[in-house]
Amino acid sequence: MAEASQSRPLMPVEQALAQLLSLADAKPIREVEQVALADADGRVLAQDLVSSIDLPPWPNSAMDGYALRLADWQGEPLAVSQRIFAGHAPEPLQPGTCARIFTGAPLPAGADCVEMQENVEVLADGKVRFLESLTPEQNVRPQGQEARIGDQVLAAGARLGPIELGLVATLGHGHVPVIRRARVAVLSTGDELVEPGQPLAAGQIYNSNRRLLVSWLQRMGCEVTDAGILADDLELTRQCLARLGDVDLILSTGGVSVGEADYLGMALREAGELSLWKLAIKPGKPLTFGHFRGVPVIGLPGNPASTLVTFGLLARPYLLRRLGVSRLEPLRVQMPAAFAWNKVGSRREYLRARIEQGRVQIYKNQSSGVLRSAAWADGLVEVLEGTTPQPGDAVSFIPFSELLD
């Protein structure tokens, strides 16, 4: 992969994402481990989950009411021959009778209909009168309604959240096969960076990007190595990168350039290929991809909002694809704009925004150095190249909940 020419046109967002996903497909994480359901939240399913049982395993009642065989009923009151609670096996239904039944209880053999208790009158002699017309299979959950033996219930690559784990549990699995966690090292470049809690000298700023990325990666279920701040020194850079050889990805912020102080870029060029991409995206134009002794390296831009956007829309899907996740595209909701955007741009813009009274409003300062804009927002407005949305126009809104795991 050769270095990008300075004269090349800006790379469209879709092309950059496609290239990153292609690189991810070429280096999948394949190791599988069995984990208990209690430890599987957020993990990626390693194998198709196939049902070994019918779900439900027998016909059961969807209501509290009375079960009967419709052919036995001619409109007359029926005697109650048994009571059936959930978790108990019923006796076959006696001809000409009905059974008191509760939600989730197995239907007795011979019954084919359940009437809810609200539509039944209990008479003084204990018999019941059905007040409405009845139909076969009414209020009955048939065997295998949700899944049959051999059905694929979840596909490999599914991310296991509360709903998926609940589904796995319904099939009786106490453990589930998942891809091992991705191992990611995070480092920041630049002598100007200082850790929070330390005093600032002239020309220095606090390092926010590493905290943002470490927290985000942990939410994704990654094992994170915090590699600290990388000093502007070539030998120290080599030593730092060499210590990170057992990770799946090195993620840096501050970018890689062709300047005199580009020690990270120098080390990557020594050890392998390096690409410098200029993306048609705002914020976040510069992005790099390379390898150090076989370990992939992604360099994100250093401005906080640029780091947020490029990680969320590009680096995050790259990592998820390495784990085998197939669904990567974030949900985009069409919402009316509450703002005017009159800056015609040649780059895809992602504006920090939030929903107010059913319309999308943007933060007043969209500078790439203003992280406060993202803390105020609850998502991103996607402004396509060459467009100028006006109040009332439909815009694509990407909720942060789609990106922050």
C-alpha cells in the first residue's frame, strides 16, 4: 500500500470505509471461547445458534381463561374438569368439559381453544358459560411458534445484547461461543499533551482523546492497553511500538504527517507500509493506516471532535468487522432541521446536534476542537457534499446511541 499522493483528490467517506472493511476482512480475529451467559453481554457470537428444541416445546395458553375442545361445545355451559398452572403437566381433557388454565400453562391433550376469563361467566353450580363466539386455536400459542428444531435463531457475527441473551436463554444454553475480545492499544502523540491532573506549562493542553477512546473501546468489550503519551522521539517511539506487539490494533491520535517531528510515521515507514489518507469528511480530514511488525495501526486526527467522528464512523466499524460483525451501518433517522446551514462544502460534514421538540438543532460552535459540542449533543447530523439544509428540510440524524455501544 503506497503513500497517498499530496495531489490526489479527497477520498469519499464510503470509499474509506470500504477500504478499511476490506483490510479488516483480510485479518479477522478467529479465536473462539465459551463464556457463561452472565459474561456474554456485548460479545460477538462465533457460530450460528441453532435451536435444539421446539420453542415453545408444547402448545400453551396465551391467556388466563378456560381451555376446551371446540367440537364438544354446542353453546351449553361446561363443567370444569381440572385446573392447569404454568409449570405443571395437565391430564388429557375429559370429553364435554373444559379446563381452568393460566397463562403459559400447557394445553391439555384434546383442547384446541382458550377463551379469556373476561368473556366467561362462572355459574352457581361451578360450570362456565362462554359469552362470545369461539374459533379454533384462539389464544393458543402453538408448539414451535417461535422456533423449530434446526432453525437458525441467531447468525454468527451477532452482537449479544440483553435481547439476544434472553433468546439464547430460552433455548436452554448456559454458555455461548463468542469471538475473543479485541486487544487494542491506545496512544497519543505530541509533547504538547499533558495528563489530566498535572500542571500545564506554556503551549501544553490536557489529553482528552485517550480518555475518550479508552472508555469507548471498553464499552465495545475490547481489552485496552493504555500506552500513554508518545514523546516526540524516534527511539522512544520504536520502543513503545515494539512493546505493543501482542495487540490486534494500535490506535493513535494526533495523526501522522510528513513533517520533521513525525516520529510515529518514521517508525511505521521503517517497519512496513503506511498510507496517508485525506478524507472528504469534516471534522476529521487526515487519517492514516499502516502496520508495525504486522500489527495494524490506525492514526486518527488529534482534534477531539475529529477523533470522535472518525473513530465512530470509520475505526469502530473496522474493529467490529475484525470480530465478524456483519451489521455495521448506524441507524439514520430522517428528522426536520431546526437550523440553516449555508456553507456549501466539498466534504461530508457531521454536525453535533440534538433533538428539540421534534426537530434537530445543531450546536452553535462546530469547531473540530470543541468537544463540549458533543457533550451537549445526542447525535450527529449528516450533511452531504454540496447541500445546504434549511429549517424544515429533512436531514439524516445518527443518534450517539448507535455509535457508543
